[in-house]
Amino acid sequence: MNELSAQLHFAEHRLQEVALAFMALVYLTRVLWFLRHKAGGERQPTTARDPKARRRGILYSWATVAMPWAMESTRRMPFFYVQFVLFHLGVTAAITLSFLIPYGPGVLESSALVLVFQVLIWAAFAVGVLRLARRIRNPYIRAISSPDDFFAVFLLTVWFFFAALSVPNDVSGGEGILLTYFWLTAFFLVYVPFSKISHYLYYPFTRYYLGKSLGYRGVYPVYRVQGS
């Protein structure tokens, strides 16, 4: 493997560190602002049968994302849930890759691990293409989509493409692929806190309040009636 140029070294290290620090600062500011607003209290007596219903409701609400059978949409359309899983596994792999290449390149000497990363990221790329095509072709989804929706999906898909090509971490054929991947990664770190992609930041909070309220009312966890 060839020695890195000063430009690639900057893109892999200083650029990512500054972008990460910026994202952390924006997220911290938003979380502190979010916590300043106290959720409203319940105005009716509890209708739950379990005295620990609030706690169980919170745990159930947090775990819903991993229980496709708990939501009608994923029960009726399991293929979309598979897409969801593959897409987010690809995101996790591509983010992990941005740390492994500069700080743990030896890990990528394993051909088996390289293959795992490539399979996950290419699968996420395919899902990104499908999601973008569906957003464009489906008139109902297109009508409720903002410019940020299109831009976020498109840019993520492009990012997956360059991440998958960067997995071997080989600069013998040039540094263009790696440079593009790391500049895209840095852009995402700055852009994500202001885009729809930042929804994951609010997931623990929104699901906490939802589970707490529905648990208090006896709705969460959902009780299955035998034979229904």
C-alpha cells in the first residue's frame, strides 16, 4: 500500500475531526434545547392493569423498531422492513469504515471482513436506488416529499457507492475514491444535524414520551388476545 498524500491524510484525519466536533456541538445544543421543554402530564386516571405499565410501555416503545410484527405497515409489507434493516446496517458499516481506515487499517486486512462490509454497503446502495426511484415515481410519496427528502436519499446513495469502493483501502490505483468518500463523509457530518436524517437523534426522546403515555393508558405493551 502506497504512502498517503498530505491531501488524503488531511481528509481522513483533521477534516473528519473538525466535522465530528461540529456535529457534536450542534447535537448537544439541540438536545439541551429539547430537554428545556417539559412534556405535559396526564389528565386522566391510569387505565393500565399493570402498576409498572409506564416502564414497560417505555421499553416496548423503544423496542418497536426491532419488532416488525408490532406495526401494521411492516406486517403487511415485510419487504420494506427488510429494506429498512439493510439500509441502516449499510449506514452503520459506512460510518464504521470512516473510523477503521484512518485509525485501524489493519482490521481491513481480513478479506472476510472486507467482504462483509462490501455486501452490507452495496445492499444499502441498492436500497437507496429503490427508495429514490419510489420517491420519484410514486405520486403520493412525491407529493409529500420536500427537496431535502430527495437530496438526502440521493446523497446517501452516492455516499454508499464510494464507501463500497473504498472498503479495500487501497490507493495503488489512485486516491480519488478515498478522497471522495471522506469529503462526502465530512459533508454529511455537517449537513445531517440540519436535515431529515437527524430523526434518529429524537427517536429515544419521542419514543420515551410515547411509551410512557401509552403505558399509563394501558395501551403499551400491546396485549394479544388468544385467537385474534
